[in-house]
Amino acid sequence: QVQLVESGGGLVQAGGSLRLSCSASRNIFSINTMGWYRQAPGKQRELVAAITREGTTNYADSTKGRFTISRDIAKNTVYLRMNSLKPEDTAVYYCKATIGPVDTEYYWGQGTQVTVSS
């Protein structure tokens, strides 16, 4: 099992930046994939970015070139740096830990609100 705590959300103007943090209660190197997802009102939760144990990253098309996922294994923390924010990035951002190579055991954080004003 793993507990995840997100932080770093807030209100920012369009074009601004934020960095989200996801702190895990166990060694993130023991977790297959750490991911950031978001859910806007009335929409489904969607993948924003993810990083595997091996360090491979992938991004949603809408965030490529603007968002960067990274990790600090010593701190058991995953980050999401968000640049050039747009109003459509407004959502609750969630951290997800997928323990194994298939999506059968996973845990979510409580989410952090990101609001981008135009």
C-alpha cells in the first residue's frame, strides 16, 4: 500500500508556471509507474504525464513541451513542472501510483486544485 499527498496547486494567470509535488509513503523506486492525472468539471479524468521505475516518461499531447514530470527518489517525491499554463489546464490534479506492470493495484492522492485565469 502507499499513501500519496499532492501539494503545489493554486491560482495562476495564463502563461504562468506552477510546480506540483507528490510525496509517497514508500520508496517510489518500488512502484512501477508514477503518474499525474487531471479532472476538470464535467470531464473524465485524464493522464497528464507519467514516469516509470526505469525513468521513461510519457505525456499527453496537450501537455508536451509545456509540462515536465520528474522525481527525487531519495525524497520519494514526484514533481510536475507546468509552464505556459492555459485556462484549459484548470482542473484538480491527482497523483497515481501503479504498483506493478499492469493496472491492477494502484493508489490515488487526494488531489490539488490548479486554476488558470485568463
